[in-house]
Amino acid sequence: MNADLLDQLRQQIQRDVNRRGLDRDPHDNLFTACRDDFAHACRSIAESPHASLGVVTGFFIPHAQPPCGETDGPLGALFLARAFSALDISIVLFTDSFCLHALEVGTTAAGVSGTVATKRCDDETNLEIDSGLTHLIAVERVGPSYDGRCRNMRGRDVTGETSLAHRLFDGSASTSKPIVTIGIGDGGNEIGMGKIAPSLIARDIEHGESIACRVPTDYLLVAGVSNWGAYVLAAGVAYLRRRPLPASLFDSRRERELLRLMVEEGPLVDGVTAIQSATVDGLTFDEYIEPLDRIGELLRNEGLLR
């Protein structure tokens, strides 16, 4: 087994493509703060004999027309659903009502709706942790800052439009069998970022003092785009289990088509531009998909695509 491959996978997605300040200091930054967590997160899932995952996503964009969820997060959650289903790992998706239909459209189009459930988590009655879950993963999911308010990268308060899904992570340690938590984010305001010192986020990220999320996770993966973190997490688990993934997962045309369907029928919008387009975080699709191509090539070289 190539001991360096996990590092190579992580490196594919840790680029500050939107110049948010993720690597402002070359040595002490959001990328380096929890550098080893990616490998630990992959091993935690890969080495769990009966892994069962809950994935929480959905970030509300209030200034979009219509106001709805963004494309970063749901597409990554769908990728995890497709990849882990192929690895025979149980997975359920959690999101708010503003994002639920987009995930249902995606799971149906991807052919996994029969095996992957999508659940709404809009109020406290829907926030029970499913019995049997071993891991909870947040993909681009805003969490409360240290004053209890949820804010987007512009510093705008979106608490009123955001369910209490962070309580799934607050309560995971109090379950009869503790659940491993994993956060994937790209700006400092997402669930999991509470593992990084708020002073570092305040120093390096615009509005960091007010947006820094207080909710930590056991493992945190900081990516240039959160969907990229989902791509690489699935790849890392497949590598450690020595189980090949379908080559179709790394087909950029297929990924674009799934994104288009979720945008048009969800609807979803680009989180940076707030425009209903098949793009993510203001990047052209070619810029956005490049890491997925490189991740697929690394797995192909290991004989882990079929």
C-alpha cells in the first residue's frame, strides 16, 4: 500500500481557489491546522466493520432568486451516497426543506434512491440520530458561531433559515455508542470548524471573528471547495479498503449532468454568484472539476477504478 497516497489525495483539494485566506500564512493556516485529520477520518470509516453514515448538508443563500440552497454541499453529499453505496456502506442524507428536493432529484438520477434515504431535519422532532449510525459527516453545513448565530461568508445572519442540525453533532458523544463526527468546510463558518482556534479564523478569513463556527468534529477536512472534500473522503476510504470504485463516479460529464439536474429542478444556486447555474463557488465547471479528474487518475494508477 502506497503510504503517501492519502497525502497525495488530500493535496488535490487544498487549494485556496477563491482566495478566502485558507492558506494566508504558509505554515500556520486553516489547511495545516488539522492536516492529519483526513487520513484519520478515512481510516475511521474504512476500519469500521459495519460503518453506517449520516451526511448533513445544505447551506441557504438568502439573496438568491429564488432563495434556496447552494450547489456546494449537496453535490458532494450525492457523491458520497454513490461512492459508499458502491462500497456496501450504509448511508442516509439529512438536509433542510430548501435542499431536500435537490437531493431527491440527485439520488433518483444517480440510481441510488432505492438504497439511500433522504431525510428532512427542519425541526427538533426530526433531529434524532438514527440508531446504528457509526459516523456523522457535515458537508458545507453552516454552524452557529460563538454568539449562537449562523452566518454566511458575507457575515449575513441565516439562523432563521437554518435548522438545528448542528445538534446532531453536539449530541453525538452522549449517545449510547458514541458516533464519530467529520466536518468538511471551506470558509470557517461550517460545522467542524470549531476544532480550529477562532483566533486563527478571525485573523485569516474576512468576517472571521463573527462567522467562525463553534461546533467541532472529531475530524476536520478543510478544502478549497467543500464538494472536493467529499470526493477525496470517498477515494481515501476506497483506497484503504482496497475496493475499486465505479469509473463513472469520475466521469466529469456525468457529474456536470447531475449538477445541472439538481440546479434546475431543486433548485440550487452557485453560492458565490447566487445565480441558478451549473457551477460551484463561482468557478467555471472546468476549474471546478479538475481535482475530481486528478483524484480519479490517482485511483486508476492504484487499480481502484472499475
